[in-house]
Amino acid sequence: YLNIYGNNNITGLDWTNYPLNSIMGHWTEYAFNGDPLHTALTNLGLDTIPHTVTNIGAYAFKNSYVTELEIPNTADVTYGDGTFVSSKVEDLTIDVSKEGSSLAEMMFQVCASLESVTFIGNELSEIPGGMFNGCINLPYLAIPYGVTTIETVNSANSIPTFGVGTSETNAKDFTVIFPSSLETIYHSSPDSINRVGLFANREEDKVKVLAPENEELWNKTIEVNGQEVKNVVGGFKSVGGVTYYTPITDSSSFYQYTLATEATCGDPVTVFYVKNSKGEACDLPEEFGTLSYEIMNPDILSQDLQALSAGVTTVEIFMTKPGSDVTTKIAETTITVTGNPEKEDVETSEVSEEEVAEILEEETVESTETSKEEVPPE
């Protein structure tokens, strides 16, 4: 196996010529006399990992000094828990374009330098527990369409997926967008659901959420120790520092959206309809980004969202991150347009009685002259 322990002169890796079946865990983790050993290693070479590798061990690249990280294959390779824990990564790109893509619990836990996450593709189905816990400098996360399940905390020790440490006071404002494909938010330790939520220990006024409208998903109640309690997917910390947990729907920064499924020919269509925490219609807050649409049948629905003719079309909805060109597909809907546009073959206008009389008189004169012309001479 490949071993770089103690060598701090290596700046990058190329795995191409190593006949590996797996990559061992804790590969870059260890320190010598308290000092990290691999501070020069800023390129992990994940795009060169042989196709024979099907597993990357738990905590494999813990404490790595890589700042830009592209994860190329999440379908054929299984990543162990905490693969990149405490890494110095700032800019993260994850390819989930292949069917069967999956990630790991606590995969990027305490990546405190992480500032940008981009997903490529829509084949990821689950966000595992604790995946972005402790990412205090991550300001924005758009979860891609295709994700149906989110684990509130990791299964081993209830680390909240988007939460921070209990004493953390420097976490940035955090904006997150949930996709329309989301069906389930589950807690791996149901007995503690009234104590830990998705955003545990974050300040309530520093978290802004855009989510699909779903009464069952956001207001679900379950039995905990013999009592019915609301599914705490929030788990915020009060501004005063006193920890409490509240349903996400009680937050003033919780926005929900619905998608159009029907339209009438000739009408404008509101494909993406946003409501604030009071249930009132509102514009999309700029913190979430800019919406764009890809319409499969533009003969039925125009790019400016006007229903043109009867039929059915699929519409994909994308969100572009503020101040960037990073775009993520967050939703999809099928719209049925009914009815036909009203068309007037002849333009009509109001005509006065005097004008009507004049027209009739002219027609009579013309008819008389025509008749004279048709009579043959004697």
C-alpha cells in the first residue's frame, strides 16, 4: 500500500499506477509531536484514483491541507464516515451525476474554512447525518433536486447535520435551500428528537430556509417517551445564548414554495410561488439567489412563462447563488395547460349610425351602377 507518513515534502498525489482496491482510513490525519505532518499536501488527486478502488476508509483525509477539492465519483466509490473531517478545504465541488451516488456521515464535519459547496448532477438521494456540522463559515447551501431524504443527526453520537458546537458564537449567517424532491427528514435516535435538530446551536436569526411546502414534512409529530412532540428539524439557539429547540416552522426566516401544475391558455404562469413564515405571498428574498427555468416544450409555455397552447410540459427550476454563476437544479414540475387562446379573425370597432347609413347608401349606388353596366344595348 501507499504510505506517506512523515513525508511533508509531498504536494500532490497521483494514484494512477497503484493497483489499489481501497484507500486506508486516517491516511493524512496523524501529527508528530503535535505538529501536522502533511501541510504541503494540497492536491489529493482524487481524479486519478484507479477504477479498482471501491472504498475510501473512514477519516481517510482528516486534517488534510487541501483548499480546493473536487470529488469526482460518488457512485462507484464508497466513502467512509468523516472522510474529510477538519480539512482546510474552502471550495468544494461534488459530482453526483451518476446513478447510485452517495455520501457519508460527518463527511465534512468541522471543515471550518469551507466557504462554497457546488453539487454537479441530480443523482444524490440522501444527505447523511452530521455531513456539514461545524462548517461555521459556510454561508450558502443549495441541496440538489433528487435528494429525497435528510438525516437530522449522525447515527453514532447525534451530531446535527447543519449544526455547530454548543459554545460556538462565530458562525456566519447560513442560507439553505431544500429541493422539491425532499420527502423525509428522519432522526436516527428518535428518543432525542426533542433535544437535537438539523440546525442545532445556530442562532435563530442567522439561519434562512427556503423549502417546499409540505405540511406533513415540517409539522410532523411523533411519540417520544409516551408524549406527542413536534418533529424538531429546527434546533436553533436563542440570540441570548440560552439553548432551546424550536420547530423550523416557527422561525421568521422560514420560507416555503409551491410549484404550478396547471395553467390556462393565454394566462401568465407563476411557476414558483413563495410564501413567508406568516403564509403570505412574497417575492423571493435575494439571499436565496436568482431563479431560472428550463422548459421542455416552449410551444406550450414560453420562456417568459406565458401559457401559449394546450398540452403538457415539464419545467426544471434552477437557483443561481448570489454573486456567482453557480447554478443548482432545485425543483421540477409538470404543468398541464388547458383551453385555447381566443382569436379574432376580423378586427371590429364601434361604428356610429350615421356611418352605417353612409356605407349602406354607397353600397346601393355601387349596386345600381353595376346593374346598368350588365344590361346589353338594344
